Amino acid sequence: MTTEATSFEVTLQEKGLGSGWAWSNGSWWLTPTEPLDVRTMTEQMRALGARFLCMTATERTDKEIRLDYQWDLDGKLLSFVTATSSNRIATIADLCPAADWVERETHEYFAVEFTGRKHTQPLMTRAGDPIGINLHKEVAK
Amino acid sequence: MSYRIPIGPYHPALEEPYKLELICDGETVVDANLHIGFNFRGIEYLAERRNYLQGITLVERVCGICSNVHSLSFCQSVEQLNGATPPERALYIRVILAELERLHSHFLWAGIAAKLIGFKTIFMACFTLREKVMDALSAISGNRVNYGMNRIGGVNRDIMDPSSVMSILAEMEREITRTIIPIFLEDKTVESRCKGVGILTEEQAIAMGAVGPLARASGVPQDIRKSAPYAAYADLQFEVPVETAGDVRARLVVHALEMLESCKIIRQALTTIPEGPIQATVSSAGKFKVPAGTAISRVEAPRGEVLYQITSNGTDIPERVRVRTPTFMNMATVRFTVIGQELADSPLIQASCDPCYSCTDR
């Protein structure tokens, strides 16, 4: 790891984003073994002026959904990784309006329930359509 | 009395399928609801059932305008995973293609904006210039759209005749400077149709995660080519135009000035492009072996930042392909930009956000 990279890791710690950030394949990653409090992380990211980019859902073998939240902090890509519990996770859309569409999309594709949302109107699908359309097991049926 | 005007999803006034419900009080828009998903093709799902080579071809079909940025982002992500570093010459060719594509997209946008303003002479001028860009793209790649230029570890074709691109570039710069910029920046008709119309404030742009020219016209100086350079952008000198008014006029100004910057970038790249190979030299056995892992790549598309995340499980088929396009972030801002505006201005306001529903719906 370069001196610059090490220095940025220290900067992330100093900014209160915790330890354990590691650079890999185009992003800084935080992949803790315990579930992250996504709302606290979102508040911290927003307080630092980070820009919400995206959330990537990936189906796991234990039927939970891995969720990667991507942010941009001064041109640096930060990704923190967590997972659903019984296919549920807290919403961040009220803290970060930019996450509204991506949560609705993730609900439709991977049947993730974002708790705390006032409503989850269909985005890509229509009212009454099945959810979880990108889940491999559902399509395999 | 308030009334609701449903527009779309298939409507003579719309270029692409989406639905907009405008709630109006008299001639003033008081709220708006946007419905998308009419062009959903399940491209992420399909990409997880094709090998990496097929994936390049597939993702290039996400969009018919900015097709190159999708294959570029896809290839950059895979290159991070398998370490296939493109040669310098390939990186410059990627920049030239990306900027020609930006010009093509911006001319298309400017033409449509001019038509909606009621300035059809500029519509014709923009589309004439767009044809020249497409001629250049065709001369380089053999295709007017879906160029098929990117490959894992480089590009598929060299630029055989840089002088022909240079001559097209000179003509475009002359027309942009002589016609498009003066009219977009100084013409009274354009000003009266666009100034103070469809404002997106800096706070709204940041909160909604707006990207690209839309964000830059609202004072957000964000451009991946500068903040996280890829390909050969770090070697090239260019400015990122930023306006603070956040209205339709500011979007016109940003787009027009970006056209000139693109010309500047292409000229520099063509004159400083290093000699050498255009594809990474890797053993045939290891050429398309992609180790397990997750990689992310970002590219500044004409409409803003595109993000690709690819997860490999070590096989020749990606486990996960995530595509986040600029319009996906930008379109939710339309609600803010039309509220309080005249109903008659809503087509121009929507168009000024440069939406692409093919990208958004994927």
C-alpha cells in the first residue's frame, strides 16, 4: 500500500468512519463482520459532505442480500458493505433523498424491505407486479 | 381549480417512453409525478448469464447514444479484477472515443433543446454537426452507434487517419464558436425562454445526487474526469464549465462550453497519442481469466457519472453486474424543476435535464 493510501485510511479513521477501510479494485471498502448501522453511517457520510452514488444488492447463498453502499468523498470512492436480516434493513432515503429510487429498485429486484419508509411505490414495475424479479431462485422456478 | 395532465408513456411529444403526471393550478405546475420502467430490459440480470466477452456487447446496448461509456466502464471494472492494463495508446483512443461520443450526445441534446425553445435553425445546425461527429466515429470504428471499440485490456481498433478527425474537429470548433455559443449565451429569445426557468438549486442537486451537466449547471463542480481520472484524462488539460444559476439557460451554457472542451481534449489526445500497441499483452491462457472479487469503475458519460460494479466468482460468467446510469440519479430532480413553472415550459425543462430512459430503465 502506498503512503498516500495509508494516509487516506488514517484520514477516514480521523473523520469518524471507523477503522478497517482497505483499498481494493477501484474503491475503499469497509467490510465488517458485524452488521453495520446504515443510518449512522449515512449520517456520518452526509456530515462529511460525501455524495451518495449507488447501492448494489447481491444475492447470498444464505438467502440474505448483501448490500454495498457507495459514496464519493472528494473523488475517492467509499463502499461499506452490510447485509439484510430476514431480508430487511433500515431505510436511508429519509436521510439521503438520493437513495429513494435505488431503494425502490432494490425492493423490486431483490425483495428487500426497507423499514421506516413511508411508502415504497413501484419504480420499474407496476402496482401488483411480483417483487424479487432479479432473484435467481425465483426466475429458476 | 387544479387538474391533472397525464403525459405518456407513449405520447407524440415524448422522445422516449415515460409517464409524467403534472398537477396544475391554471397554467402553473404545482406538483409532478414521474413513472419510469417502460424500457426495462433486465440487462443486469442478462449480464449475469453471459460470459465477459458477451457482456461487453450486451452492455453496449444499454444506451444508443452513450454506448461507448458502458462498454468502457465494464472493461475497466474487469481490468481491475484481472490486471489487464491497457497500453498508453489504447487509453488515449478511449479518451478520443469518449469525447466524440460526448460531442455527439451534446449536439443531439442542444438540437432538441433548440427545437423546444422554438429555434429550429439551431436544431438544424446542431444535427448537421452531429452528423459530422458520427462520420468521425464511423471512420474510426466502422459504426455510427455501438462502436465495439472497447475490449478487456485495450481497444479493438487503432485510429488509422487522425488527420481526418482533425479536419472535422476544426469545422466543429468553428461552428460551435461562431453559431452555437453566441446564440445560447447571448440571444435574447433564448434568454427569455430559458433564464430563470426550471431552477434546480445547488442544495437540491446535492441532496438528489444529481450528476453531470445538470449538477454542474447548479454549481456542483463534480466531474469524474477530474476528480478520479481514468483512461488518459490525467495527462490532458481541460476545464470543467460550472454555472451557478441552476436554470435551463445555465444548462445550455454548460453543455455549449463542454462541447468546446471536448474538442480541446480530442485535439490534445490526437497530437500527443503515444505510439505502441493497443491491446494488453497477456498469455492466451490467462486472457479472460477473471479472479474472484469485486471491482467498481466510474466513467463521466455525456449525461454524468456512470458506475459499474462487477463481482466475479472466478468463472467466466460474472456473479453480479450493477449498472448505475446518470439519468437514474438526475430524473428525480424533474419534480423540483417543474413545480411553480408554466405548463408550457415543462417540455423544455424536462429536456434540459438531458434524460435517457433507455439508460435509466436498463
